[in-house]
Amino acid sequence: MSLSQTIAITTSEFEQEERQLKMTQSLRINKVRLWSSLMEHAKIGARPDGGINREALTAEDGKGRDLFASWCRDLGMVIAIDTLGNMFATYAGTDNDLKPVAMGSHLDTQPCGGKFDGILGVLSGLEVVRTLHDAGVRTKRPLTVVNWTSEEGSRFVPSMAASGVYSNIFTMDEARTWKDREGIGFIEALREIGYEGSEPVGQREFEAFLEVHIEQGPVLESKGALVGVVTGAQAMSYNTVTITGRESHAGTTPMDMRLDPVAAFTRITAACYEKANATQDARFTVGLIETIPESHSTIPHQVSFTLDLRHPKADVLADLIATYEIVADKERALGFDIERNEFGASPELTFDENCINAIREAVEACGYSSMDLVSGAGHDAVYITHVCPTAMIFTPCKDGISHNPAESITPEEAEASANVLLLAATELANA
Ligand SMILES: [Zn+2]
């Protein structure tokens, strides 16, 4: 072969790649098909109130997986399943020695869940592949659509269970101890629905992982943004606080002679609320309050409550905790015994810059309104980011409602996040 022939071949290959790339950039997903697939899948586990009950590893979860798998097979995708039931449906690229770009979320729901939490991310990934398949386009890297097992944590604790094992947050030994309220084991339930695979969890590697998810909060809707570019997840601290005072009679003990732990509780929480209200993006929640004894005519001996503190920045979160400690010390000086036990914490997380940039470019190419957000809730992506470059795309949801039959998005909102996923995933898969 002469040099000029070699150059000609190289040029034509280059031109072909360029053409392919331009074509990919002009592709858009099929809104009607995505929406009808969401509605078709929502028949599985449908509740009379319009909600969905498709808890992890139930027969309904099995049926939901079967339908998803059949749709993937229609496109010639190859499905692999690991020992915790994580499903990986792969659409071949032009160079299958390269690590795939993954897209996905979870198919399980809360017992009284909605039609979009989780499944939107899985079916958006499927819609991306359907769009490429229709156009006869292959990306350089393969594309894998993932269903992570048991994200919700309602039937089996913890949440984000199988993505957690995949990301080394939990171990397989721990997974073998997980049981539901009836004592049925996680692995046993997995076998029951026929989704215990053979692939070791965490063995499969990805170039990047992108998760589309409904926001589950009211911010995008209130700001009029069609797409949320999720830059990370906030730092979180979950605590139980116990204040011990002195039990006495409600009628006979003068106000200035009491050691009332509920009074201390109100002073501490008032100071924390004041600090949180004055701190941008802070989240402060007292979700559970218990007194001992529970009697209307007795000043309690003890009050216990939870403190859920969150902020995108770890140092600001530390400052919120410091505010609590200062006021707790003031109460200790009055004679109260106060203990705080942190039973859970999550660090400030920043998603991968390259993935975030791919999402930003996709938003711009589509001309959508968007805003940056930090995830307030846990998601599979929040764990996957520990082992793989990751980012998330948020879709607005009506009034911020989720984990509820009233959970609602529009076909146009679903279309926008899926288009952003299409362009971002193909960009990463062709790089
Ligand atoms: Zn979810």
C-alpha cells in the first residue's frame, strides 16, 4: 500500500468518524416512546390511588425487571447480572475493549411510591440506546444501562444497598445478613425472583456513570429550570440527642425550681433553628421527639430527639454542629446531662468535573434552562462516585413531591433530561 493510499484511508476513516459525531450531536430522543414506556412499566405494581408498590425483590420487582430486560433484548443488548441482582444491559460500541459508559438508576419503589422515582433514570438510559439504534449509530465505547438493586431501603435496610456493595460502602458479608420484617433474607428473595446472577459485585468497571433522577425537592420548579445539573451531594450528620433533667410534679413544682429537659430542648433547638435559618443552604430537622415518662402531668425526666443536619459544605455543617454544642454546654451548666450520638454521616461529595462538563454542554446544545444543584437526598450515584467518575441530571417534579402517588413530572421534563443524557453519554462514549 502506498503512502497516499494510507493517507486516503485514514482521511476517510476520520471523515466517517466526524460524520458520525455530527450525527450523534443532532440526535434527539423520542418523547412519546419514552413516556409510553414509563406508563407501560407503571402498570407493574400499580396501586388504585395512582401510585406504585414495587418494593425490592418482590414478585412485582421481578416482573418490572423482566419487562426492562425484554426491551433491552429487543435492541440486541447483552444482559449480565451480578450476585446482588444488579442488571447491566450493554449495547456494543465500535471498540468493545474500552470500558463502557453507564447510565441508570433503580426500578424498585417505596410501598406507596410514585411512577418516576428511579425508573426515570433506567428508562432514560434505555431511550438513549433506542435512539442510537434507530439512527444506526454506534458510539466508540459500549453503553451500559444499569438497574441497581434495592435502592429504596423500605423492604430491606439499608438504602442504596447493592450500589453500596458495588462501591465498597458495604460488604457482601453484610449483604448476607440483610433481612426484611418477615425475616426473609436479601439473597433468598433475590433467588425467589430469579435474579441472583453469577458475576461478582463490583468486578465490572465503567468509564463513567450518569444518573437521571427526579429532584424530589421543589427548587427546580420554583426557579423555572427545566434541567438540574447536579454538582455533588451535601454533607450530612444524623444524631440522637438525650437530655436528662429531673422528674417532678407538673402542678406542685414552681417554674424556677424545675430541671425540665423539654425546656432545655426548646432552647437548644431554637438556637439551632435560628442559626440554620440564617445560613444559606442549611438543612436542620428534628424528626423524632420522645419523653420519659409520657405523662401530661409529669415534668419528664428525659427527652430524646433526632438532629438531622445537612449542608453542601462540610465546614459549614461543622459550624452548625458547633452552634448546637455551644448551647448544649450552656444547658449542661444549668445541671442537665446531655449526650449526642452521631449514628450516621456522609461527607461533602463533588461529582466528576468531566461528567459535569459533558452535562453542561448537552444542556447548552439543547438550549434548555438549567441550574446547578447539590443533591439533598441519597442516590445510587452518591455511592458510585466513590469508584467511578459520576454525575447526575435532575428533572423537576411537581411541588417537590415524591415517595407518594402524587409524584408527577411532564413528558416535556422527561424528554429534556433524557436528551441531556443522550448527548452527555455519547460525548463521553466517543471521547
Ligand atoms: Zn430514587
